[in-house]
Amino acid sequence: LEKPSESMARLALRIALLAAVVVACTALDRPSGAPKQSAGTYLKQFLKPSKSESPIDAGIVTIPGKAAWALKTTSYFGLWYFFNIFYNVANKKALNALNLPWLQSLVCVAVGIPYILATWQLGVREKPKLTNQQMKELLPIVSLHAAGNVGGNVAFGSGALGFAHVLKSMEPAFTAVFSGLLTGKWQHPFVYATLVPVMGGVAYASASELNFNMLQFVAAMVSNIGFSLRAVIGKQIMSSDAWDRKVTKLDGPNTFGVLQIGSTLVTIPFVLALEGWRALIPNIHPNWKNAIGKLDHAGAMITPGYLWNNLIMSGMAFQLYYEAAFLALDAVSPITHSIGNNIKRIVIVITSVIIFGQKMSTKGMIGSGIALGGVFIYSLVTDYFSKKAKGASK
């Protein structure tokens, strides 16, 4: 018989590849560079995203630049979805078994730190160069990153995984409003009008959700507020000349690495205060002992290995799916990335139904569809008026 972990891996891989191909195909009109490159050069640069690729001289045949770019971009999106599915499934299993959302939040930010440090130490990425003043300026962003992460884990653990992602689809609405309030730069009224179906869909789905609970709703909103404020305030702080990327070395993955390390330090005191010091040594925590010997959603026996595997796998997958998301962001336009993010949420909703059997009512599915569709329209309208504003400024 096939092990549950193996079947989950196969399912995750199939869904990830299918979704990645769909997203990559939305941007196949990318221009290709003129000069050819060797296959060796292409492989060495595979984890360095670009908006276009030169044709590959493979000896017998020449691979067109568009095909080379599509292969690389599809890989980024495939890895993004694959690790995201693994993170959500392993994360949910650990939350269901242990019911320690603060510990799980710490796992998400801390497990990837050895990987982050290794990429800097081995020269895979340049080490960030920050002054003491810049580190102080990062504190609010780090705190918001931690708050968004904790809110998400409480939401994932307190109800259906798929519905939690529907609630978290409201994040663009919070970002749009906070951006206007904090920067004074408001977008076109049509952009805000597209948020009506998002909020209406979430409200309709919430009212008809069979297992709706207020804790999950509030936690998801805390996560949305934390991550949206992180984006807005982070952009404000890091747009000054003092934060020149060439000096600080803070590209997307490095910025995320710094946030992960900082959030670990911020989260530890809350774990100690709310779940006790034993949560830092989880195998001696009472919840760990109570979980051993029970059956999970699929009828699998919960063992110490089961718990360790899901804790470590969720933390590492969290790190890697964000890494892949940054690679995808640098390879495509913002609108294509936004479409990919919407598809990711749909994939997670479907995955949660298949793996955890967490079904939604018909009205809940209708409301969720309206909300996710609204986010998609919001992305298109935002992109349209952004391009229009840039054209007018030239």
C-alpha cells in the first residue's frame, strides 16, 4: 500500500505542475534575448530570475529564448505551489495534533534559519549589510511579520484550512486601504470598487459556513492586517536612498531571511508566556504526550516521528515556498504574479477538501468563488490603472 506521505507528495506535485503551467502560459509573450547562451550557463543561472532569456545552444538544437524562459518560470511557480501545498498540509497536521499555534508559528520562522545562514556563509547569496539604525527601523516590520504569521496559524488551526484561505484572500483590501491612509496616495475609485465583491463574498461565505467560528475569523483578519501593514510600511522605509539594494544587499529572499530571523526573536517570548517553556522542547509538553497514540484525519497513528516530521517539514516548506515565490515575482510581471497567487489559494482550498475532507456548503463555495474572483478582478484593475498612471507621467 502507498504511504499517506507518498500519496500526498504525488498529489502536491501534480497540482503544482498543472497550476504552474497555467500561470506561465499567461506570460508567454515575453521577449527573448538576441545572443545565444550555453546549456551550462543556463543551468548555472537557473535560480537567478530574469524577465527574458537568450536562446540556448544545446549543440544539435537551439532552444528558443521564450521556451527557455517558460521552463525556468514554470519551475519557479511549480516549486512555489509544491512547497506551499506541503507547508499547508504539514502545518495543519501539526496544529491538529498538538494545538500549539504559537509553537507552530515559531517553527515557521525558525526552522529555515540554518538554511538562510548557509546561503550567506557559502556565498550562494551576498550577506545583508545593515547599520544599527537600519536594524532599529526594521523592528516594526519584523513585528508585523510575526503578527501576520501567528494570526495565520491560529486561523489555520481553529477551523477548516480552505476557509481560512478564503478569509485571508481579503489581504489586498487591507493593503489598498492602509496604503492610502499611510501614504496619502489613493488609487482610482474603480480599484476600490473591485474590493466590494471580495468583502461581500467573504461575508456571504462566513454567514453560510457550516463550521464558522469567530476565533478563526478574527485571527485571519489579524494576519491580513499584519502582512498588509508589513508591505506598506516596509515599502515606505526601504524606498529611501539609505536602503539602496546595492549597498544593503536586501533583495527579496534576503529581506525575507532577515524578517525570519527577527520574527524568531520576537515570537519566542510569546511562546514562553502563552504556551510555557516546555513548548520550546515540544516532546516534553503535555500536548505532545496527549497526542501520541491517537489517529489523525486519515486514520494514521500519531507517533513522535509523525509529530517531528510535520513540525520540521512545515517550517522548511514555509521557508522554501516563500523563496520560490520571490523567484517567480522577479521573473514575471506583478499582474502575472498576482494571478499566480490567486491560483495558489484555489489550489489550497481544493487540496484541503481532498486531503482533510473539509467540505464547504454550497453557499460557502459561492461566497468563496465571489471573493477569489473579486481578488482576481482587483489585480487586473490595479494593474490597468498603474500602467495608465505611468504612461501619463512620461
